[in-house]
Amino acid sequence: MTTEKELHIAGPIDKGSFELLFRKFFPALMAFAKKFLPDEDDAREVVHNVFINLWEKRESMDTSTSLKSYLFKSVHNRSLNVIRDRKKFSSEEVPDIASEIDVESQMDAMELEDRINKVIEGLPEKCREVFEMSRFEGLKYTEIAEKLNISLKTVENQMSKALKILREKLADYLVLVVWLLWNGLN
Amino acid sequence: MNVMEKEELHIEFNDQIVRYLSDEMTVSEKEQFEHLINVDSEKLAQFSAYKKIWDGVDHLAARSKYDMDGEWNMLADKIDFEPDERINTSGRSLRMIVLRVAAALVIGVLGVAGWYGGRQMLMYERVAVESGIKEIVLPDGTLLTLNSGSTIKYTKRESLSYRMIKLNGEAYFEVARDTTRPFIIDAGLARVEVLGTKFNVRAYPESKVVEVTVSSGLVAMASKRESDHQILLAKGNTGIYTREKKELNLIKSGNANAIAWKTRELVFTDTPIEEVIRVIAHTYNVDIVLVDPGLSEFTITVSFTNQELEAVLNVLESTLDLKIEKNGNQIRIDSE
């Protein structure tokens, strides 16, 4: 699948663009690293090392190539290295999940989540508020109704409305999601 | 069934899906719903479409759980960014200005930087002291005394899993106890992590070393580059990080006068006069020159408690037969 839009940085990476890159990709790279290294701190160390390495190499870095695929591939490689090193010191069987995970599909998943994010941001104000409280803050309907001083029925209606809009706007992506589900990413 | 009725049922079913996915159904409602989609393939297809979006949203929610300001700080802490980011106290010149300003003057208490981190925004507070000493209480209750020519930057956000402060210059910390949130000081190239309570950090950008002296509790000090190598400092210890060699050293009986700039308590025990002069100059924020190089052989044993500069100089003058004269902002020490 071709990427909808690629992140391009004009000229060499400076501190500002470096921070932007980090903020944009960190969560997705963490999710990716955790597929190999379930421990949060292990994953964070790998992701940090990838960014530290990028910073150190920033002058020789060709920013016309895809930084995104560079980052994902680096996290992939470093995670595999960590697993390999651990295998050496452990008699335990470390599950070989590495071969089942594919960098491209991971990048596509991030693409889709970005699309979902955009649709959510475009929802009508009230609708978005209710939906975010439910899905991002994990509040129950009754809690949302109380906080916003609206009826339970209104919360339900707004939630249905949000999902309906998401479904309409993401119709063309649903095929992809099915494929992701089959790849065990949920 | 007419079209209207069918449409209504369809809407009703959508609501049910959303309530099911939101886990807002009672046990019996759930069972009914599951039965319904198992016997009706059209409804199952409709449900799957929603479920797929729902899972995508969950992924997105998991992604946005990170506190991106904290995450960025954590990474930035491991990288030596060039001085462009550092606060504009170009050491020497500022110290010169300090000498000419008599009164204590706080030049700014301002929120400076706003970063957009996804859905959240963070303001950094910045406090700079150009001349004199300023006491600051941080949001967590930590008391901080900031010396002349020093700047701190910190965030007011309390949701972070640690407390982080950037220091350029010198400060004495009395850290409020909170074992769940370590207090971390970013002092140029060195990193200080606090396990206990009171200590002094001297990290002027123009100095070749970063010096940490502990007056109570335990402090961990590490280089930002190799954060796994750290030294533990106890009461009375001084840790010194040499910028050039990137070396960390622990001195057991550390700098006794580390916080004299704050307390004006000075202790010298067989201390070479050059060192005495250096300490007095730093304590009173003045410029002192030793004119006669022959004097450097002398050592001094004396202590002062909260004395004015004049009184200190008078004692030195009479006990060592020195000639001390003030020349503008400079104090010159010569042999009699």
C-alpha cells in the first residue's frame, strides 16, 4: 500500500525537526517494539537508541528517503538484536515471533490509525467530546452524562453517531483492517 | 415490514452494537445480542465492520496514552544538544555584569516555551537570577535557592512519573520527599538523581566541572552519555564531573564550603591561600586577584559565620600581614 503522505524534512535534521519526528513516531514505534519486547522499558530503550543514533548520524542522513521506514526498520533490527543477545544467555525457549511481524504492515497500521484520528478530529464538537471521553479516557456512559450534564440517551446517540461517521469515512480502509486482524495485530 | 420500519430497526441495531462494544450492556442484553449476530449473517457482517473500527480506535487510544512531553524529556536528557538550546547565560560576560549591579535583581519569572504534544500542551517555567540570590518553591514543595547568574527551567505538570528540572549555574536544593517520583536535575552534561534531600549543584556553563555536594541524604550522579555509570553521594561527599574527560569522581570529604554562597559559613583548614581567595570570591560574588605570587605558599586555618566581606578581609589582612585594597570592582591582595 502506498503511503497517503510522507513526512519530508527540508535540509538536514535540526533539533526542532528531530523533536517533531520523535513526537510523531514514538507511540507507534513503541507499539511496534513491544511486539518483540513486551517489557515497556526494553521497548523504550530500543526506541531511544534508534533516535539517539539518528541524531548522531543526522548530518550524513539522506532526508529525501523515507525517515519513517528508516525508523521502523531500525526498531525492527535493534529489537531482533536484543532478542538474539538474550537467547545466548538463556536456555529458555524464546518464541520466534520475529519472522511473523512485518515492518510494512506495521507502518500501514499506523497510517490507518492516523486516518481514524483525523476523522475523530473532524467529528461535530459534542459528538467528538463524548466519543473521546468514552474511548480515550475510558469513562462509562453514566459518567459522561454526569460530567457533561446530558442525558444517558444523548450519550448513546452521540456514540452511535460517531461510529456511523467513522464507518462511512473509513469504508475504503476496512479491507485493510480485515487484513491486519488476520495478521494477529489485535 | 415496510421500508420505514426496516430503517428504524437498522438504526436500533447500530445503537446496540455501540452499546455492546462500549461494554454498556447488562449480562442478559449481551447474551441476547450475541445470539442475534450468531444467527443473522447480515447483522454479523454489520457488527464486524464496527468492531474493526472499534479496534483501530483502541490502538489509537493506546498510542495516545504516552505523556509525550515526559517522553521527549527522557530522550532529550540522553542527548547532548548543542548550546543553542541552553539558556543564554554566556557565563563570563554575565558574571561581569553581575559585579556592576549592586542590588539583587530577579530578571524574569516567565513561562517560555509551549510545546504541542498531540492533544496536550506543556508550559515550561523559567526562572533566572542575574544578581543576588533567590529562593523558589517548586510545585512539589521542593525549596530551591538559586545563585547569581543561574537559570532553572521546570514544568508545572504533576502528571509526570518524575520531577525534572534543568539547571544552568548553581543552586542549593532541599527536595521534598516523594519516593514515587524521583527528582532529576539536568545540569549540562551531568545528571543528578535525588534519593534523599539536601545538596548543592554547581554547574556554570563556563566551568570545566560540574560539582555536587551533599549536605544530607543520598544523591545519585551520572553522566548523561553513560547513564548506567553513576556514583552515589552521601553526606559530606562531593561528586565532580569533568566535562572534557567525561569523568566522574567521588571525593569523600568533599567541598566544605560548597554552600557558603548561601549560608556564608566558611571553613578553611590548612587551605592554600589561592583556594581561600577563590572560595571567598565565589561566596561574596566579587573578583579577587592575588598580586604577589609568593603568597601562594601560605595556608590558612580559620572559620567565619555569616560575616560581611569587609570583616572577612580584615581578618585575613591582620593575621597574614597582607595588604588588601579595593580597586573599583576588583579586590587586590598583595604582601605587606
